[in-house]
Amino acid sequence: MATTTRSSSGLSYPERFFSAASYVGLGQSSSNSNSSSSKSPISNFKNDTALLLYGLYQQATVGPCNVPKPRIWSPTEQSKWTSWNGLGNMASAEAMRLFVKILEEEEPTWYSKVPEFVIEPLVDVEINNTKMESVAPNGNHFPEPKTISTENGILAEAQDKDVVTEGIGSIAVYDQWIALTVSGQLPKARYEHAAAVVQDSMHVFGGNHNGRYLNDLQVLDFRSLTWSKVEVSAKPDSSEVSPVPLPPCAGHSLIPWENKLISIAGHTKDPTETITVKAFDLQSSTWSTLRTYGEPPISRGGQSVTLVGTTLVIFGGEDASRSLLNDLHILDLETMTWDDIDTVGMPPSPRSDHAAAVHAERYLLIFGGGSHATCFNDLHVLDLETMEWSRPKQQGSIPTPRAGLAGVTVGENWFIVGGGDNKSGASETVVLNMSTLVWSVVTTVQGRVPIASEGLSLVVSSYNSEDILVAFGGYNGRYNNEVNILKPSNKSTLQSNIMERSMPDSVDVHHATNATRDGESEFESGKIREIVMDNVDSDPMGSGRHNIKSGEHSERIIAALKTEKDEIEAAFTKEQLQTLKLKQELAEQYGRNTDISEASILNLELQSVRAQLASEQSRCFKLEVDIAELRQKLQTMETLQKELELLQRQKLASEQAAANAKKQQSSGGVWGWIAGNPTPRNRKSEDDYDDEDEDA
């Protein structure tokens, strides 16, 4: 009977880390060791790997290195201290994750060799026969983990359903799409819907099913992997104008904002003239249509909506008459005011069903999409400060033309999934390093599967400090309602770094060349830590495999990474010397001119005043909008007042005329006779007297 290979997928952090640490001899006392050798298992690794594992273990269990550098010279002791100290302020959870990742790269089947054990405090740590005391946390008992397998690495469902239903964090396969088994009432299969993540759940709204638009709101709980439908209603409000039920739509966008989900634009059966903005209140489960100010854009679907700070940037799409657009509009979510933006440079051609992302809160990237006749794979960048379009040169494995794709950003990496070219769905999941503009392939699926679909949704969630991509729905000849997830490793960053190093100096990457995730220098200690940690034993050839099965292949990769590490360390040393020189020059300059500190203080004060001024300008703008409304109401009241005064004067004149007429009619008697004006009823005409004479 074949023995089932065990996997660490059944363990969550920190248990998985402690299991890995015990395997290499960093979390297991000598009494629990089954090895008869005096050497710890960590001594079986090469020195660089062993030192790195040691540093990560210390960082995870003790914290940042606060131990002074060893005074007694010993190459091993110095190396240990350098490895630990070089990790800086790396978080404990990140150190645990990198420790396990490196071990899995070195020995993919390590967990099958781990017996049942209890972790105890560590007495000695031995690296190549050199002992050093360390500290380990209290032990825990680890149950037998469950097994997750894949078939050729493509969309293989877990054979043990109990593992999958533990949540999205139970999947341990990296850089491969895994189809999840979910419970609850499944949503209708659909595409061109919108999805957003709120805490530990994914909200899916609207879409297209068999040519009919939908308006249901479905929620997938990432912990229990259970679908549920939200019963919603529409409510009127003083700031909202539409109490009617929400119309079905497709091709819209869903953006989480504060305690609401904002649905913007989209195709409907009876389209409006301009874009409408709807909001779903997560607390009251009600939909409403928000009131906006300014001139809203014409209605459309298939546009891109990107959240940048407190604004939504809307680009392109297709209007109700099927005209393609390439205009740019911005909606300020604080004032709910539209702004039509004039840009410079050559914008992207009119298109819909493209993907957009923001990098460093400044650069808007537009990729792909399609027109009525063709699909695109061009990349455009808009500088949101200068409002200038540019078309940088792309590097690496440039994706094929596609429309109906979905994208999501993780740090400085932009993952693109799905889409098609009207002939077939795109089978490659690709990633763009937005700092270097280098494309690489994460994985490739085969056959007509939901991942190779148009109009699917893609969101990112986090579990145990690991980012997880979640794809839902799509259309590839049939409508889908499957959920697939992918755990990206750091291999994509490695591939981009290697390709960037090999690029010629003449490569034009425009604005994004020197940008980093945290805006820091590439040669700062944090960046070096990221490069060294993330690149250990990854595959620079972009094969999409997480586990390295060939020892010879691993050695070539390790050699390449060591070379890269040496180059980075040399560059870092050079940068340190340059920094020291600059500090000396700054000190000299400070000695000659004492006004520098005062200027710095004034500069800080100026920046503070500018920030306050910007805040006041925003507040003034809102006040101006309120004043304009009040003025309009005041003008209406003045007009009504004038009309009221005119009616009062007319009424008074009429009453006066009536009074005079009545007075004249009632006047008579002796005073009328004396005046020669007898009353009408006593007055006789001359004809009457003539008649009387004739009768006589």
C-alpha cells in the first residue's frame, strides 16, 4: 500500500513555522531528535542558506536584533549576527513565512519526513559545528495534516474536501489556480458583473446571464466558503434622490468606500443620459442613488473605475449608442463633485472592457481592452499630477491582445487574469512589475476553463499575511459561477528584477523606472532584505512551478541568486560610501551656513500651511456649492415675494373700486335732491313724464 505524502497545508501559522523550524533543528531539543549524528539538520544546508534560515528564525522568535556585534572575532559568529541584524525591523509573521518558503524551495518534501513531535525550548543551535544559544517559544502539538494535490498544476480541486472548506487559507499551492468547493445556494452563472472585498467576504453585484441583466447581491464568506444572498431594498434620504428599486445592470464597477459599496456606471435596459452613482449601505442593507454635483459624464458600460486617494478616476467605456469612449473624468467622493479633466499627450484609443490600476498614488495604468473590430495589448500611463499621457515600452513576456480581462494590484505587482480576443480565452495569468514595466507569466491553464474567460471578476484578500487572488464567473462559451483562487509567490518580483538587470540602459520606462513599493531607495537595507529574502531559490525562467524538483536546476538558480546578491551588496556598499560623503558635505555646509535649519523649519511650516490651505480650499469649495444653492433659493423667494406684493396691490385696488361703487349706489335722500342727483330708483326720465301727459 502506497504511503500518502504529507503536506504542511493542514497547518496554519505559526504552527507551520514551528514545524519547519524543528525539521531543520532550530525548534527541537536534542531529546526529540531522531538523528544519531551530533550535527543539527541545519548543517546539511549550504552556509548561505543555513545563515539565512538562522536569521529568519531569530527574527520570528526573538524579534529584531538588539544584540551587540560579537567582539571576539569568529567568522561564523560574525556571519550569524550579520544575517540576523540584516533583517532590520521585519515583522515576525513575515519572517515565519519566508522561513517556510525557503525550506520548501530547498526540500519540497520536507514535511513527509517530520515525525509527530512536541516543540520544546531550544538549548543549542549548531551551524556547521558551531554552537550558539537561542530562544524558542513554548511548544505545541501538531495534528496530522491533510493532503491537497493538483493535476498537472491546473485547476485541480482538492481531493480532501474538508481541507478546502476550512477557508481560503488552507490552500498551500503557490502560483496555481485552484477551484474551490463552496456551500450554500450558488449564484447564477454570469459575466460582466462587479465584485469587491469587505473584510473576510466577497460581494458580487449584477452581471449578465443569458443576455439578461441581474441586480442581485451575493456574498461569499472566505472563512466558511459559503454563499448567501443579501436581501436589499431602496430607501430615500435627504442626500439621495432615488427610492425606486435598483435596476439590473452589467459592465459596471463596484468600489468599497467607508461603510458602503459604490456601484458606478454600467449598461441597463433603460439607460439614463448620464452616469448614476449608487451606494449600498453595509449596515442597513439598503441601496440608494447618490446626488452628485457638477456635470456628470454620459452613461456607459465597460469603463474602468480606479480609486485614487479619495477620488474615482473613470476612463473610457461604451455608451448606450455603442460609441467607444476615451474620455477621463474624476469624481471627488468627499464632495461628490464631477470634474472633466483635460489631458495632454496622446491618450489611449477609444476602448471598453480594459483594465486599469494606480501605482504610487500617482500613475494611472491602462492596459488592453477592445473596440468593435480588434483587441489591444498596449500599455498607457497617465501622470495624475501633470495629466500627461505616455506610452512606455513594455519588457518581458508581453501579454497577447485581450478584452474583458480582470486585474488587481498586490504591492507594486499588477496581476492580469482572463480576457479574450473574440476567438479564444486568454490562458496565461500574467503580472506586471509597475516599477520596472516588466511582464512575466505566473501560470498557464489549459482547455476551456473559467479562468480563461471574458468578463470575470478578480479581487485580492489576505490570510495569515499572505495575499490570495479570488476569481469568479466569466463567459467562455458558457456562463460560469465557479470560484478559483491563486496564492502568488514572490517569484514574479524575482523575474522582473532579473530582467531589469539584463535590460540595456536605453530602455525607456518613463515615469515608473525608479519607483518602489514604499518610495525608498533601491539600495536601502529594507529593499535589499526584500530582494534577498524573496529571491531565494525561485525560478527566474518563469516556468510557473513553485516546487523545484531538479537538484541541478536548483544549484544554477542559487548560483545566479548569489551573483545577484553580491552585486546588490556591492552596490549597497557604494551607496553607503556615497551617503557618508554626502553627510560630511552637509555637515560642512551646515557649519558655514546656520540658516539651513531655520530654512528647514520654515519649509516644514510652509508644507503644514499648504496642507491646511488645501483642506480649507476643499471646505470652501463645499461652502461655495452650498452658497450657490442658497442663492438660487433666495432668488426664487424674491420672485415669489414680488408676485405676492403685486397680487396684494391688485386685490386692494379691486376692493377700493367696489367700495366706491357701493357708496355711489347708496348715496341719495335729501342731500341727493339738494345736489340735483336723485337716486336711480326715484329718478324718472323725460320720456316717462311725456307718457303720463298723454294718459292724462
